Amino acid sequence: MALLNSEPMNLTEDLKSFLDQKVISFNHSSFIETDPIQVPALFTTKENIEIAGFLAATLAWGQRPTIIRNALKLVTLMNNNPIEFLLHTPEEEWDVFLNFKHRTFNGTDCIYFLKALRNIYQNHGGLEQVFTQGFRKDESIFSALVHFRKIFFELEHQHRTEKHVSNVEKGAAGKRLNMYLRWMIRTDFSGVDFGLWKQIPSSALLLPLDVHTGNVARKLGLLTRTQNDWSAVEEITAKLREFDPEDPIKYDFALFGLGVFEKF
């Protein structure tokens, strides 16, 4: 099958077969070695996986080694027990986070994130409960992300911190949030995604669209929209659901792997 030509491809069984093979190539445990998902994979308790995963996903832009290093630094500062730290370490002892920095995410942002996470676990039943409540409004990930953002920023905060949680109501692609939901929700028999959350189906998930997956999708004729925004997320995910309605986001591994590892 000629895949390296300049013509966009049609949705064909050959393309599905090609992408299915790439899923097999990249959706296995060795993927973890170079991916931020290795940070929550250090933990065994549900709450620690959720919190470490959310923080790692939040930092997931820029060079992957730097993302991983800084995410590991965060959980180390939380005594490698995020839920215990949030619920039982007094705020007066959080000053160590003021010096934390990852690109434009600074110490002020970091401390607010910790406060918001503590609030979610103390007053809203935890991260799974917040996302699930939003999802149940109309059975959509869009509503889940909108509701989560509203709860996350219900405490007093600096406006600058809001840029670190995508606002899908304003058209953001929500790449890091959709990636986080893939980690937490998707049932994965290859040892990568956790499948911890059972109340939102994998079929509802949306592609974590970034420059790599977007470029590959356009070359394969899976995406026509030129912007990597929410409309593009919905367009590409709808195409992927034609290939696998129950687990469309498994193709994130194929598109990302083709872009990052094979320079497709």
C-alpha cells in the first residue's frame, strides 16, 4: 500500500488495516518509557494515579524529557504520595512549590493547582466524580471538560492560571485534558492506559489532537480542517469512530507514533 505519496488518502479498509497495525506497534508497554504517562504509572492507588496523571498531563507541552523530569519533580515534592500530601500537609509547608517552573507554568500556578485538587477531593468526591458529573449532563466529553474547568477554578485565583486548563467553550482543542481522559478511562490490554474510570465509556473519548497527530491525520485524509481546534478534534474523532466505534482513541497511538517516531 502506497502511503508516502502527496495525495490525501480515502477512508478505506486498507487505511484502517494500516492504522490498526500501527496501533499494535506503538500501544505496548515500551511506549511508557518515553511518555509522561510513566509518572502516574509509578503509583498503585487510584487517587495517586489520578493526581499524578493530571499534573503530568498539565505539563505535557514542550520537550518530552523535560515534561517527565518536571512532573517527577512535582510528585517528589509531594513526598511521592500526592493524595496524602494534599489532604494532610498544611498549606504553610507548600512554599517549596513557589520555585517550581515549567515553561509558563510557575509557582503561583502550581500552588493554585494543588489547592484546586485538594478542594476537588475534599468537597467534590475526587477527579473521577467531577468529570463524570459533567459527562452525564449530555453524555459528552465536551460537557465533562466544561464542568471540570468550572469546578477547578471555583476558588479565588489569579486570572493567569486559567490558561493552563484548556477552555473548550472558546474552541481550544483540549489536547492535554483529552490525553488525561484517555489515560484514566480507556481500557488497555497492553499495559499503557489505566482504565480506572468506569462511568465514562471509551467510545465517548476524543482524540488528544496536537501538531503531530494533526499533521499525520491530514496527510492520511482523515482531517480537512487546517486549525488544531475543537472542531478539528470532533472531525477527526468522528472519522476514527468509523474504524472502531468502541475504542476510537486507540488510534492516538498510531497517529502520534507515525508523527513522532516515524516522522511520517
